Amino acid sequence: MNVKQTITIESLRNISVEDFLSLLRQKSALEVQFPNGESLIVQAKVELAPLPILDGYVPQGWKEEIYKH
């Protein structure tokens, strides 16, 4: 995972949730550094729009025809 920015937990205490989410959206992944040396990687997940439903049909026996050759 390609982390583009590291921030400390102390700096997170001074920003709002909205600002944190905005920062995460811009960077896609953030590493949060804790005072004891541990770190946590937070990554944004973008949901894809559903695929369109197309008109049409799948003929009966299509799978068997593929494997005949």
C-alpha cells in the first residue's frame, strides 16, 4: 500500500472529523503514528456505481457450445 502522508495522533486531536475525511479523500491513504511507535494505516474506499442492466438474453445451451471446440 502506498501511504502518501504520515500524521501523528496528536495532530488529529486538533482537526474535525470532516477535515480528516477530506484529507483522507485527497491522499487516499494516511498513516497515523502513535506515541508508542505503532502506526495505523487508514485508507479510503470508493464504491463503484452499479452496472447497468442491459436488454437482451442469453441463449440456452451457450455454455455447452463454448466447450465443444
